[in-house]
Amino acid sequence: MSYCTLIEYLPDHKKALHKAYHDLQYGFPIHDDNELFARLILEINQAGLSWETILKKQNNFRRAYDNFELKKVAIYTDQDRLRLMNDPGIIRNRLKINAAIENAKTILSPQGEFGSFEEWIRENHPKSKEEWVKLFKKTFRFTGGEIVNEFLMSIGVLLGAHVKSCIIYEQVLKAEPLWKNPV
């Protein structure tokens, strides 16, 4: 067994950062709505940038967005938007900041109907990538095809986070899934 090609060929000074995410997070199901929200927001912020940039800023994002607590982010004010726009530790993009706040509000709405964001995803599963993209674009802000694909792969809904020969692949398959059959 080996690792996914990306990890094997990274230079040593980058490998530790990526390997920690690859081995412990990428492709593993998340059962906490705040953490699902966190992953969605990190994927949104990655758009147009490298994933390495997001990994390096992940702790700054947690601090800036109140550890991605949905109920807190959903009630952010214009003052909070300004605070985030002036925070050099995160990605200071007005569209991405507004998307985080609006998406928190949107997630709280499915929580009321389905009980949780996780259950909303479960109730909509299974879908093809194209169907997921259409649903996310209709439901959330700043969720294009690549963002939705990476988000769903990163939480184990869509396969593809790891190649079959990767030593983490079997661990992901054995993890408690959010749903029975990923597509």
C-alpha cells in the first residue's frame, strides 16, 4: 500500500501539513453540523487559491468565524463583516464572507426541517455529482461545481478522496458513514 500520489510527491517542507489533512480528515464522514459548515466554508474560501493556503489559515478561520458555530455566524452583523474583511489571517473576499454568513442562515433552516445539516444531506442522498451541484447552487451561495464536488468528497459522500491503493482508502470506507452507499 502507498499514499495518494499527491502526498508521495510533495516536498518535505509541505508534506506534514498536507499529510495530516489527508490522513485524518479528507474523505472521512463528519457528524457535527458546525464541522460540516466549517468544511463547506473552507472549500468556498479555497476557490481560486491553493488548498495549502487554506490549510495554513485553518486555525485563523476557526478563530475569525467563532469556531464555525452556525448560530453565531448566522447572526453576524455588518460590524462582523467589516471585522472579517480586515482580518489578514483569513481570505478577505466580500463574496466569500457574505456566503459564509448567508449559508449559516440557510443551514439553520434545514436543521429545523430535517433536524440537522447532516440529515439534510442524508435525506438528499444518493445523487450524482451533477444533481448535488444543482441542489447546492439552488440552496447555498458561492457553491459551484468544484466546491460542491470537493466538499462532498471531503466528507465521504462522493468517492474519490483517495485512490484504492492509498493506505487511508480502507480507513475511510470503514468509518461510520453519514449514509450507506456513497456514489
